[in-house]
Amino acid sequence: MRKSTIITAAVFVLAAITVLVLYYAFKSAPGDRDTGKFYHAGSGSSEPSGTWKNVSAEEMGKFFAPAPDFKNGEPGKAFAVSVVNADTLHFFRFLDKMFEDAADIEECLGRADPYLSSVLPPFQARQMLEMYKTYLDYQLQMQENMKHWYITGSTAEALDNLARIREFRRSFFGVENADVIFGASEKADEYTIRRRMILDDQGMFGYEKERRMRALNEAMWGSQTMPYDENLTSYARYQEKLSLYSKDLADALTTAETEAILDEIRRQTFTPEELHRMDEARDTQAREAAVKEDYHARRQEIIYSNLAPATENLMLHDLQNAMFGEQAHVIRREEAIQKGFAEIREKAAAEAGSYHRSPEEALEEFNKKISEMQREANQAGTD
């Protein structure tokens, strides 16, 4: 068996489990939405034993943190107490990468043996080698098993599939070892599914979604700070709030009501400093839009005044300088480009019936016109 098959299996299993979670996270079967049956952690068949409740805050913190640097660090310190802990899965993946060019399982394990003996005490090195061999076998078998799974996007299916994965891991590693190695990832996966199904439910108002999110968080995290939320940016929290209050926004009867909801969401999500910057940006955009609207109105008056071309151009030039100051050249360049495109379209329409040009000739002509237009725009911007 080629080692490339093992590496493919490692990538496949990780990607497939990610897809399993994210497929439901962004697509739920309509029949699952309004029952409320699976909103509360601990309900449904995905976690009848509730073993994920034993996953500590420290273990979850390690799961969400960047993987340890085993290449430049000292693996012996990570596994001084036991080879089975919150770092074990990261270490397996590190070994996969280290020996990805091995020809087969035997060569992979043959190279892993002296490496492990060089970084771990003899007893732990033997234990880790046996555990890593089990992990390689697990990946290959898991890849085969998941080929026969169907993912339709229903809540019950997604949670049950997570339970199937957990039981399969337990059959390979033993219950205690599997729960230690994979417990944090399984808890994170379940939380992702349950959380997303609340956010995406279009039948609930924001206050009910907020209540169910609090119940979910209390059930899965207790009084601890949720590791999932620790690194969320203000913008990510804002987007989540929009999902929570999607029905409120959809049912708003007036623009003023919609703006009131959005303003409240912003006040709950962003810091005072961020809100101040947003208000300043919004005011600036409003002023710029008002100036442009006034400019275009005055521009139309000049254009439709039947002035001599030289007089019209001079008046437009003065108007742009007066209204846009140092940025007047930007307006002139934009208008020159728009004018150039309009001329190209008019000429193309006029010549359409006169003679047939090959695609190559048409493209060459178009590129020539674009180049001329850009030169004229740059010249207009410097005048």
C-alpha cells in the first residue's frame, strides 16, 4: 500500500468531516427548522452519553489555538505525563506531514520509530508508535466508510453522523483515548451545527434566537467564555446579529423601522470608538453623495444651455474645480472614460452593418480605442 494513499486518506478524512459539519452549517432541511427539537445541546441522538461535557475549557482553548510547533519545539514536554492528551491529534498530523514521502505504511512507521525514540522517553516512544499506527489504520478505514455515507443536510442526519464518527473512533482507540484525542473537535463540530441551525432559522424572531443561543451556550459551555467567540471580530459579530434578526428585518414595514433595528444591532456589536468611525464614514459618504448629485444637476444645466463647445468645456472645468478641488482630475478622468466607451459603442453600432470583421480585427480595434481613451483620460485629468 503506497504512503500516498495514507496521506490522501489523512486529507480526505479531515476534509470530509469538515464538509460534513459545514454542509449542514449552511444548508438545513426545511423540516428541521421550526420544531425546536434539536436546538438544545444534549437532545437528539448525537450525544446520548453527554461525554463532551467532560471536555475542559483548557482542552477547547488548545483546540481553537494554533497547532503546537513540534518541529522547533520539544514534543517530550507535551507528552511527559501521557501520550494521549489534547495535543495528540496535532502530533499525528505533524507526523503525517513529516513522513508524507514514505513509500508505504511499513516505511512510514520504520522512519517514525527512530524519530519518536529521539524525542520521547523509550516507554512513551513505543506507546506513541503504536498509537500512530492505529491512527493510520483509522484514517484508511474511515475514508472507506465515508464513501458510503449520504449527506442530505438534515439536522438529525448531521448529528447522527457525528455520533457515528465518534463511535467509530472509539472502536479503534478505545473509549477513553478516543474521547481525549477527539473530544474537543467533536464538541466544536456539534456546537457549530446547533449554532448555525439557530442562526439560519427564518421562522424565528431575533429575541427567540437570542434565547435559544443562550440556552445552547449554557448547556455546552456553562459559565465559561465560549472559545468559539473569543477571536470573533466586531464585523463577524455584526454579521451574526444580522442572521439572528433576519426575520425582524424582513418583516419591517418601513425604512425607518429597518434603520432602527440596524442601528440597535450596531450599538450592541461595535465599540464606541468603532461606532464613531462608522458614523464619520457614513456622514462623509452622505456629503460626497450630495456634492455629486448637486454637481450632476449643474452639469446638466450647462450641457443643455446650447453653449459653444469651448465655452461649455471651460464652464464644466471651472465647476469641477469649484466643487471637487484637488479631486477634480478624478471626475474629469471618469467622464473621459465614460465618454470614450460611449463613442466606441456608437461607432460599433454604426459599423455593424457596413462590413464584417473577424473577431481578431474587432479585438484589435477595440484595444486601440481603449488605449486612445486612456491617454485622453489621463490628459484630461492633468488639465
